[in-house]
Amino acid sequence: MKLWVLLLVNTISLGGLLFLLSVGFSLVFGLMRIPNLTHGAMFMLGGYIGTSYLALGLGFWPAAILAGLSVAVIGALIERLLLRRLAGSELAQVLVTLGLSLMVADLSLMVWGGDPVSVAVPQALQGAVHVGDYNLAIYRLSIVAIAMIVAVAIWLIIDKTRIGAMIRAGVDDIAMARVTGIRVSLLFSLVFAVGAGLAGFAGVIGAPVFTVYPGLDNDMLPLALVVVIIGGIGSLPGSVAGSFLVAFLNNFGQAYFPELAYVVLFLPMLLILLVRPQGLFGRVSL
């Protein structure tokens, strides 16, 4: 029973991180119609940049926010200088993002070295909440709270603002959005930057749990892909549901079926692709 409680707490904290990582990925995928394979690298890069800010003496949360903003700028530059020049060439865009992710991995290894970098839990969030016979880590629970705050903020922006309406229009029918006068290229830059920034921010707040190490990008990117495919491209509810479902499959699969952990993780994705290709909350493309 104690193992189940531990796995559930780990599941909800991982689910919160996966949401921060995947929601921007999902919107970018929905608008640009390509999987942004730099997204795992942005997660890792955010973690490394955050550790550098911490080494300069900044507090944990200022470092996390500044790291997110730094990665957002990098993401905007990638979209503006590279991907926009390859508009309409999906294969080239996929190959470019794959190449960039490998370059980021090599540059990170050169700058920060090959040893894992540990980050201490913020002092205010250290300790545990005692629930019966169980001790639940406050920091892991706070990750979920942060993810839900971000989810509500994104929902309000997408559903209640004019720019959100333009993003929804672009996800549903990008050609029609262009015809109505929406500056889709500006939306690309904005959503790409926000998605990269959220991934970078998630890399910092996930550092006390995972540490930051070479290969972290390769560990996180497949999880984000599965979240988007299961939840549905461009869907906020799909990102929320998919994140916690994938976190559950990942943690419980590794605990109870370690030899089949990838089967447990990817088999539901394959079934979703066969039965409902648009994902649980996605819409059928017109």
C-alpha cells in the first residue's frame, strides 16, 4: 500500500511537469503541423540555464522564471530565423528541429559538463505533509499546484481573449485563419516562444526531482510525444488528461513491469492511433 501511495504522489508530480512540457508542444504541433523535436532539449536547456542563474546567487523562483524567459527567446529565434524559412516543407522542419536538439545536447555537454547537476528544493517547500501513516513531499505536491495555475491561465487566455480565439482558429483551420486576416506567422512565433519558455521553466522546477543531466532531453521528449498523441493535438484538456495518464503509465509500468515498461507506455498510444487518431480530446482535421 505504501508503494502505491508513493507511486501516486510521483505520478501527479510527473504529470504536472509533463503538462508544462507538453501543452506548448501540443499547440505548436496544432498550429505548425510538425512535431517540434527540440522540445525535450528546451526542457534540459532550461534546467541547465536555471542552475547557472542559481550559481550566480539568484533565488530558486527568479532563476526558474528567468530561465523560462531565456529559453522562450531562444525558441522565438529558432522559429523566426529557421523554421519560418522552411514554411510548407514539413520534412525539412522536422529534420531541422531534430538536428537542433542534437546540437543543443552537445553544446550543453560542452558548457556544463557530463556530471548530473543537483538542485536543492526551495527552503519554503522542504519537508512533507503527514497524512495518516504517509509522508507526502510538499515540493512534489507544489509542482501540481503550479501546473494547474498555468493550465487555468492558458485556458483563460485561449477561451477568453482575442489572441486565444486566433490561436483556436489557427489550430482548427490554418488556411481559413489566414483568409480572415489573422497574422498566422506572428502566432507561430508567439506560441513557439511560449511553448519553449514553459518547457524551460519546467526543466528548472523538475531539477530538484530529476537533477539535470546529459540525456534528459531524450528521456522527456518521448513522454511529451505520447501525451500529445493520446490527449489530442492542440487540445488543452487533452494535454492535462494525457499528462497524468502518461505519468501513471510510466511510473506504474516501471515499478511493476520493468521489463515491459515501454510496452506499457507506448501500447495505449498505438491503440489510440488505431481507434481515434485525433486523440482523446482532439478534433478531426477538415
